[in-house]
Amino acid sequence: MKTRAAAVLVTAASCALNAYAAESFPSRPVRIIVGFTPGTTTDITARLLADRLTERLGQNVIVENRPGANSGLANQLVGKATPDGHTLLMGTLSLVTGSLLYRELPFDPGEFAPVSLLVLAANVICINPGLPAKSLKELLELARSQPGKIKYGSSGRGSSAFLTLELLKSMANVDMREIPYKATSQAVVDTMSGQIDVYPPNIVSAFPMLKTGRLRAVAVTSAKRSASLPDVPAVSEIVPGYDATTGVYGILAPANTPKVVIQRLESAIAEVSKNPAYRDRLQADGADVVGSTAAEYSAYLQAQRRKWSTLFSKLGIKPE
């Protein structure tokens, strides 16, 4: 009887705390921590969301940039924050790939509770216009005829370019050589000049070079064609099943944040995601607006972990 009474008291206390959290949240400004510098895609996405969340939550939602360690510093800050919903993370795919590539991280992937997958943004596989290939099919045929001769630029292991091209190599059974760069801008310049043959920038940064003809787009890396580049085929049209959407932006809270607070945030983000001005602004940058539930975001991250873990295992990549 005493055990049952204790259980009832614990349940009642938990319900009371959840009710209080729901009524009091947010009680002060909400921070969205971004692990990259102002002006990056991650930062822009966070600021577009923050402006509209302020209206729906009745409290200021501010963006705070904490760049460093490929967003590791931001991840660490949010993972250790008080789990009350007032400190949130603008998460990227590094939450998944980081733990697969490095033994020691400044954060634990288990320290976060998914709230909502905001947007997905594809890359576009671009080639030097002087390369004797005008399509992805021709590029793959050229790579097969010259194993290891076609060079692609990346920012190193785990970068979006690395993931995009290594997955393509694996699924299309071709051999292209990685050329690592410290700055993605230099990889773009070298692709235009012909120093390297292939580079897959995000769609937004590729637009200026595509318009002037300095780069040739042969495929987008999302599962379907992008509304921003409707005439450019998806890789999956040539390589069935391919999908390397590495621009994955979502909101996460510290683990143990009350479920009612997660639900409040989830609902507010869903409302923002339906806003035409918000959608149009992001879609103009080549992003697909999602605004998922917490459960859907969690399932998506788990699927991404399985995908990239399988690829890394096939490539013989182990955590360093």
C-alpha cells in the first residue's frame, strides 16, 4: 500500500510540474544557439525562425552565435543547459556524423531532445564547364573510364561535399579522388578554373556561378528535383535510391526538457512553417520547409545515423 501511495504521489507531482511548465513557458527570452558565424545558412535559418517564434511565444526569441569545433561548442552549451526550453540548439547533420567520426566530442548526442526538423537543403553537383561531360550520366561514364583521375573538392571527412560524393562513388561504383580544402570558397574557385573537376556546393552559393556559366550543374543531391533548379535532375534519376541531403536544420532542446514544453515549441514551429512569407523566403534559397513533429525528427536522425554509419563502415572509416 505504501509503495502504491508513493507511486501515486510521484505521478501527481510529475503532472503538477508538467502543468506548471506548460503554463509558465516561456517565462523569459528564448535563446537559439547557432554553432556557426552570422550569415551562414544555419544562422539565416535560425533568424528567420526566431523572428516569427517571438510572435507566437509572446517572448523574445534571440539567436546567439557560438562558432567553433564544427558546431561542437554550441552543442556542448545547449547539452549542459537547464532543460526548461529557454535554451535551444539549431542542430545540423554534425550531430549524427560527429559521433561516427570522432571518439571524443565536447558533447554527448544523447544530451538532446528533438523538437522539430525545420528545413532540408540539398547540394548541387557542379563540374568545370571544360570537362568533357554535360550530364551526371556522362560524368559517371568518364569517371569509370579513368579510375581515380576525376578530382573532387571537399572540406575533409564528414563535410557535406565528402558525404555527397563518397555516397555517389559507393552507389554508382565509380572512383573519384578527393582533394581536401581548408576553405570551400577555394574549392569553388578551383572547380571554375579546372584545377579540380567536381564540387557540390549548396544550391544558394551555387546560383551566381551557374548563372554566369562558370560552373555547370549536373544534378541535385536531394531525393527529388529542387524547385529552385527545376531543370536540373536529381541524382536518384540516374542512381536509384540516392539521397544525400546534407543541409539538415532542426531545433533541439536539452534532454529531460518537459514534454509539454517540447509540444508547445513543436506546435509553434508548425505554425511558423505554414507561413507563406517564411516558406517563400527559405524556398528562394533552395531549402524545402518541413516543420516536423518531434517524433518525426527523432526518426529522421536515427535513419541518417544508419545511412552514414553504413557508408563509413564500407569505406573503412573509424572514429579517430
